[in-house]
Amino acid sequence: MNKPLKKEIFSVQLMLVVSLLLGVIPPLIMFLMTRKKNLYYCESSRKALNFHLTIFPLFIISSLLPAWVKYALLAIETLIIMYAIIRIAFQKTYYYPAIPYIKSKEENIEKRYSHVR
């Protein structure tokens, strides 16, 4: 298993923190820029992108519901992303409850980076 460098870990954590404010934009930019260069960045941003693409329709639907639903959804999203940031810091496995819109090109990614699922 290849362990990510501290720079890679920090970059992914920074991307996730910024994605709390800007939504799908930071994971999309990271995915498009690194999909052929760095497998760790690519997989981390792909998973975050899938998560944000899963949450986005829920936000649209929640605009039709009472305001507390939107705030509850925002709180759940924040907790999931913060959990992932902490797990990344300790190089532990983490999981996003997401629909896999963008699939991994490499089938054995879990063997190489077991903490990205």
C-alpha cells in the first residue's frame, strides 16, 4: 500500500474544507487537474465529487420543504466531511454515502490506497 505524503494529505483536507463553502467546485477542479497525474488526489477528489453530486439534488428538493430540513441536511453534510477530514489526518479508512456517478478507472484502488473508499 502506498502511503500518501503529508503534502497530499493536507491538500485533500484543504480541498474538503473549501468544498464546505463552495460545494462541488473544489473537488471538480482537483479531479480535472489531477486525474492523470496523481492517483491519491484523483481518488480523493472523485469520492468527494460523488458525495457532493449526491447531496446537491437533496438541497434542491429541500427548498420545497420547511427551512429546518435544509439546515439539517447542511449539518449532516458538514459532519460527514469533517469526519472524512479527521480520518484522512490519521490515514484511516473513510466512506462517503454517495452514488458513484464517476467510477474509478482502476479496479484495485482499495489495495493501493486502503484508506480511500
